[in-house]
Amino acid sequence: MINDKPAILVVDDDLNNIQVGIRMLKEIGDYQMIFATSGEQALQRVQEHEFDLILLDILMQPMDGFEVCRRLKAEVATRHIPIVFLTAKTDSDSMIQGFELGGVDYVTKPFSAHELCARVKTHLELKCYHDQDIEETQREIILMMSAVCEFKSVETGKHINRVAEISALLARLAGCNGQVCREIRWAAAMHDVGKVAIPDAILHKPARLTPQEFEVIKTHTTSGYDILRHSTRKLLRCAAVIAHQHHEHWDGSGYPQGLRGEEIDIRGRIVIIADVFDALLQKRVYKHAWSYEDVQTYMLERRGTEFDPTLLDLFFTHLDEMIEIEERLKDDVLRHHKDD
């Protein structure tokens, strides 16, 4: 899971320099510090973690810091990470080259603790403001696409909101940090975006689907993934995972990939629980609404087959909180029980 602390990558081929920099920064902030001792290792680190800032030495062999920066800025997934050069090169040509390659700052060695910490703090704050703007834009996109889903689908906007809130609550109960919970809250609203590609005659059919029609319905997972997967933004990448995996089953019997157990991203395992819970409670043209008791019986019977058993136990341990969300966001029409 993503750590809430700002993540800083320190790249230098001298471990003493790395230790000094990390020690200075830890005195002023609660940062997640990761280091690399070569350019090649630095490029590997950015594939394994998401960073808020990179402190990059220039004089390294065989790949120097300028080449590392050039490669990072050439990739869509990493070009947004601010890079501060930390180097003994003090000539103006090197400084100009660093800025031309995309560096945001240039600190010469030996540097003072005050200077380094002040610049790091400034660039992390700027990154935070930038990320907040990007996140707002992603939220607007999600709201617009969710409205399209609501218009196209038989489900209401309140179904989307209930699934989103329940998913975020379950994520928090499962120990996900605040950032991940917020991402799931927004991204879960897009779980059925792929239904825009399903023909209305099948999507709105007021009767049981034929096996052939159900195969068409199943394609909404891959369609949703295809719509979202090209984004490099966190929220939309999260939404792509959820759209793709929210019908995967713990025992491998789900679709579209037949993933099993923890092969399924925890975000997909969370949203399937929230989605099934809410869907069974709602009246549709092809089904009656179920009672909370019947839904609980049904889902517990599928513990360890359809649903992650640990997450499902956690869900029903906090059932009162889930019901509060259901009742607060219930549809305008009165819900009928299965036995009405």
C-alpha cells in the first residue's frame, strides 16, 4: 500500500553522502526515505515505488545523473517527479544543463542542513499543491463519467455513491491509509463504467439473461479497463484496476481473468463486497429487493469462494456502519423486502 508520508529518493554513489542527507532531512520531517547508489538502481527504484521528490547526484558512473534525469523525464509515468540535483559541479554550464533537462533545483556540495531542508520542504509543498490540482481534475472527470454511467445503466447514482462510501469504509477498516481510502472512494464510482459499451437490449432486459447475453455483460470489465488504463494519474489508474477486477472471485471462478486469492488487487476484493451487498438490497425489474438478513446469509455462504474471507468477516463485523450508509443514501422509492 501507498505510504502517507512524502517519499524521497536519494541517489548518490557515495553512501556517506546519502547518510548525511537522510540524517538532515529526518530531523525536520517525517519522510519515507529510500536510496539508490547508481543511476541504474535509481531507475529500478522508481518502478517499485511512487516518489514525491528525487535528490540526484550528477557525478556517477557508468550512468550519470543527467542521463537518469533524461530517462525519467522521457517516461510519462515519472516525468512529473520533481528532481533536485545535489552535486559538486558548480560551473554554470552544468547548472544550465540540469535545468534544461527538467530539474527543478540545483544544490551544490557541500551544502548546509538549513539550505537542503528548506529547498526540500519548498519543493514538496509545490508538489502537494500540484497534486491537489490534478486530483480535483480527476474527480471532475470521474463525476462526469459516473453521470454517463447512471444515464446508461439501470443502477441509480445513489447505487454508485453507496458502493463508493462502503468501499472506502471497508478499506479504512482493513488498514488502508487515508490516501488509499480517498482514492478508492472516488475510483469505486467508476466500477461499472464499461457498461456504456453494452447494448441497451441486454443491459435493460427485464428478464434473466441467456448464457450468450451474460457473456456480453461480462465484457464490461475489460471495456471499463480499456477506457481507463491509459491514464498515468493515480485516481484513474485505481479506477482502471477496480473496473477490471470487481468481478474476480477469491477461488478463481470470477471474470475476466480468473484471478485467485491475493492475485486480485485488494481494491477489487473490497469493491466486489460493496457492490454485491448493495445490488442485492435493491429492487430491479428482474428481481425483488432482498432483506439485510438474506443478503448476509447469501454472502456468508460464499465466504472463501466469491469473497475474500478476511475482508468479508470484517465487513459483517461492522454491518451496522454499512447499513447506516445504505439508509442514509437509499433510493427515493421505498425498498421492498424479498418476502413482500
